[in-house]
Amino acid sequence: MKNLNAATKLEKVLTAGEFALTVEIGPPRGPNPEPVRQKAALLAGLADAYNVTDNQTAVVRMSSIAGAKILLDQGLEPVMQMTCRDRNRIAMQSDLLGASALGLRNVLAISGDHQSASAGGKLNGHPGAKSVFDIDSIQLLSVIKGLRDQAVQAGGDSITEPAPFFIGAAWTPLGPPVEFRVTRLAKKIAAGADFIQTQAVYDMDAFGRQLALAHDQGLTEKAFILPGIIVPRSAGMLNYMNRSVPGVVVPQELIDRMKQASDPQAEGIKITLELIEAVRALPGAAGVHLQAIEAEELLPEIIEAAGLRPRPEV
Amino acid sequence: MITAEWKPIEELVSSLAGYRNVLLVGCATCVAECAAGGEREVQTLAPLLTMALAKQGQEINIRTATLERQCEPEFYDDIAEAAAEVEAIMSLACGIGMQLMAEQFDPLPMLPGVNTTSLAIREEPGLWTTRCAACGDCVLGETFGLCPVSRCAKSLLNGPCGGTRENGKCEVDPDTDCIWRLIVERATARGRLDALATVRQPKDWSHSQHGGPMRMVREDLR
Amino acid sequence: MASDQTSKDFTPDITVLYCGRSLAEPDSAKQGTMQTDGCRVKLVLLPCSSKMEVPQMLHLLKQGADGLVLAACPEGACRFLVGNDRAAKRVEFARGLLEQAGMGAARLVLDRGAGRDLDSLLALAQRQAQEVGPLGPNPLKGVNAR
Ligand code: SF4
Ligand code: SF4
């Protein structure tokens, strides 16, 4: 086994060559830790690590640091997400040191949805917020790597001791311009990403081709890639994602299957299981990042049926 | 050019409350190009505001003038006489011109008539789009002449975010191109995609407004 | 004094600006002020409706006209190809401004038509007089008409 960066469970599972499983827990729009604890209780033991989102779609929620710490206290291993939208390099590094002090070790760097996304549906959001974007997600990866490997800040000053992190990044393999997406992945890995979670993939052929390109460039040797899968709930949802969620391509065949299904929920689970199987067969896929949006209660059954239980002891 | 657009008519009307003699001054340079503050806009706003105030029972005399450039003191002689006879000046110049106006006739109140919005180009008739954010550390040499600082909604320097729409537009606006898609296309067309593969380190924003107001000195010209 | 004239019971002054090409007989062009049922009309001949720009439209209203009609050629029938489309966009823009200024968009309209004669121009004015009636007189009526 190679030298571990932060010796998190996620890192150990991946390094041991086990097929890893991560899921997501979004913090609540309020100060009460109970909803996080409840989700933690529901999902405990099911996954190797749990992503805690950072004000996703720019909607104000409990901070990802606090959410991650609550999970940690419940015995779950969090992946703290960090976007570049709301904090400059000073605040981000300070929060990284604080997160490290709290025992948070997995961190995922992303650009973040623009604040204009926060206004929608019933929410006013904060579209008038001043966006920061001092550094981008790739630069954030190199900043985290600097704190970890050289104990040095972005500006060059040292910190008292290295901050151990297992560093993650997101990847949208099928977003336009598609011809650049593998290069962008390579940049993220060069900047410091140890593991990658992807945007939801439904088109396994197209994704397989992008992953093969990455594989040929040796990228799957340098970082662990976890394709994202979102459990389909209805034909309408798949249609919506196909049309409106950037980088998500849903084959018509899957939409039709959901449309024709007499029990869409069962069909959605069936499709999910097939997708997980397909991912396992892809060379270079190190695990899966599984989401059931607003239907976390489906996850135990799916994970069981996919043969992903129990999780490896590492 | 520097682009600006009218403040809402309602805001302009209320800023004129109580005045009986006002000078409305346009600028024949950038704001004329972007149809916010040239002679035509002066001649549009003057009757419109007069009517709006009359509707509210306020009689006002709005005189008009358009300077060649409101950001250069040498053009101000033309309106000195008129300025002496009014209670306030409403300026349709960009924020730069408006400040010089406020200074030239201090303590006469200067009422801003426009919001200054961008450094932009007229892409087609009736459409202006941003080209620069005066970041003070130009990266155009590495991005094939397309500015990601001002034209990417997240000022990303290392390639497109995951939000690029299927048709190549930006996640933030369905009518605006994802600038990184255009950069990648131009690099591809020139067979230079490799040039975008290097990780660009964090930018030094201190040369822009983030470093505080700019004070540019050239000793040889002082 | 304009602001005293709050009554809606008034005789509207309507200016009709018409494109000479929209007349049935080009030589029959009439100009000048005349009285018709329910309003005073000022007829102004234009070589093309696109000759009217937004500042001029607003200027005419500022001079006291209660309503304005820009009588253009039918769609696709402009001798300058797109002159009347341009006029339509300008009228739309100016109407938006009038609405924001509290004057009422209805004070300005575009009419598209061909084969016009004096009667049809006066009919346009009468129709516009009815439209502006509810808005009351132009607050600047009589004030700037020098
Ligand atoms: S990189 Fe900076 S200076 Fe260059 S065009 Fe963009 S904003 Fe302007
Ligand atoms: S879609 Fe393109 S332009 Fe828009 S924020 Fe993302 S990278 Fe920037």
C-alpha cells in the first residue's frame, strides 16, 4: 500500500482496491443539528464516506464544516465540500485549518454554483450577493495540497505543521466542450486531486469513452474516480436532467423505460443497479458516488441489492 | 467603451423633486455609443422628465447640453454660463465624467442620470457585451484573446466549470456564451489545445480595484 | 395653467404624423390644423415613418399634444424596406418611457395602413382622442406651446 495522505476510511478503501461507495447529505436550512443526525442514523454503515454540500445552488444552509463535524460525531466519515464562490483564499485556508483541527480529513474542492442559482422556486435566495471567486477550484486544489505536502500557504508563508487532507475534486465528463473535459480532469489531478466524484452519468457508452481516454493517459492510476449515479425517480426527472442539468446526458431508452414502467420506483431502482454494474465493469472506475435526491430512504435497499454491503473493514 | 444605462425613470424623476432649473448634460463619447447619454438621449430625457414632473404638478425647466467628453476639463467651458443659472446638473456621463462634473461646478448638486455598468463592445445594433474588468493583470495572451476574468461568470482561469449548457452557453445566462467553450474552440482551431493544459496559479488581484484605488504615476510626464 | 386643467372633459389635441406613401393618392397630401368631431387635429406629412425618432415624438408631446399617431405603411410595404419596422420599435420604446413617466403609453400609437385619405386620417385622430380621453389632458397643455 502506498503512503497514505490522510488515512481516512475513504482513502484506505480506495487504496486497498475495494470498490468504494460515497453518498451525499445536504445540511439543513436552519441551525438545528437534528436533521443531520437523523440522516446520519438512516445512512450509517451504508457508505464509506458522506459528502456534505457547501451551500449547494448557493442557497444558505448550515455550513459544510459544521455539518461534517456533526457526522463525524455520529461516527460517519464526512467529505467536506468547499466552493470558491463565497470565500477568498484567506477565509478558505483559515477554514481548512479549522476543519483539520476538528478532525475533518476528506475535502472536495468545487467552483460552486453561481449565486444567481439561489433564486428559484419559492426562494428569494441571494442573487445580489457579491461573488468572490478569488481562486478557482483547480487553484484551490493546489492550495490544499500546499497545506498538506509543504505546510505552506498559498502566499508562501509556512504553517506550523502540515494539514493532512485526502483531496477530492468534481468532474463533469460529458459537459461541453467535451473535448476539453479530460484535460480539465488531468489539471485537477495535477493540481492535487486524489479522488474524483463525477456529475451523474446515465450514458455509460459516452462516459466509458471519456474514462477510457483518462485511463489511457494514466489518470486513473493517479487518482481514484467515482462516477456519480442519481437514482431515477420518474421519466419527468430524467427528462429534466437531460435538458436542464449541464453535463448530464440521459439516453432516450432510459427515459422510455421509466415512462412505460408501471412501478417507476422499482424501475428506477432497477436502472440504478444496472448502472452500478456497468460502472463496476469499467476499467478505472474506483467506486461509485450514489445519490437519491429527497429519497435517501431508498439507499439501504439499493446498496444491499447491489451487493455493496457490508462495507469493507479497513 | 465604457457602458452605462439610464437609472429607472422613476428614480430620475424623484431625484429632480423640488428643482425648477436644471441642466441635463450628456457626453458624446462612450455613453453616446451605448445609447445612454449622448445628444439623442439628452433630447429624449429632457421632454420626458419635464412631462413626468408636470404630471406631478412640478414645473421644471430642463436645459440641455452635450459635451464632447465629460471626463476632460477642457470641454467644460461651453456650459459654464448655463451652469451658473441652474440649481443642479444631471449628468448622463459614466461615473468618471459624473465625478469630474461634480468637481467642476462644486458646490452645485450633480444628479447621476445613469448607472455605469461595464467595459464592453457593441456586438450588434442594440447589443453590448462585456469585454474587460480592468483586472490589472491581463491574461489574454494565454487565453487566445478571450477574457475569462470578465466574461466567465466565475472568473475561472483553468477551464470551464461543470455548468456549461448543452448548447455551449453559460449556466448563468442562456444567451451568453460560456467563454471557456469559446477559448477551447479557438485553441482547438489553432491546434493549440495543449496550451490550456497547464495549471494557472492564483491571480494577483491587487492590481485591480481589489488592491484599493489605482494611482498610476509616470514621472516623465509629471 | 396646466395642472389646474384636471377635468377629463376636454378637447384633445391630436397630432397625426403620416407617411406620404401610405396615401391613396400621393398628391392629396394635407397638412395643418383642423377641427373634427371630438378633437383638434394637426396633420404632418412625413416622407417615411422612420423619419420620426424618439426625441421628436416626446418633443411633440412636451409641446402640449394630448395624443400622437404615427401612421405608417403596412408591414413589408416600406419604400425604405425596414423604415416602418424601425418606426414600430421606436414607438414601442417611447410608449414604455411614457408609461414609466406616468403619462400613459396610450398617448402614442402606431397605425399601419395603406390607401389613406383625409377622412381616414381624421378617423385615426378621433380614435386616438377616445384613447387619450381617460388619461386627461397633457399636463403641459398650453405651457410649452410657444
Ligand atoms: S484579463 Fe484582465 S485586463 Fe485582460 S481583458 Fe480580462 S479583465 Fe481586462
Ligand atoms: S458556464 Fe462557462 S462562462 Fe459560465 S461560469 Fe461556467 S465556465 Fe464560466
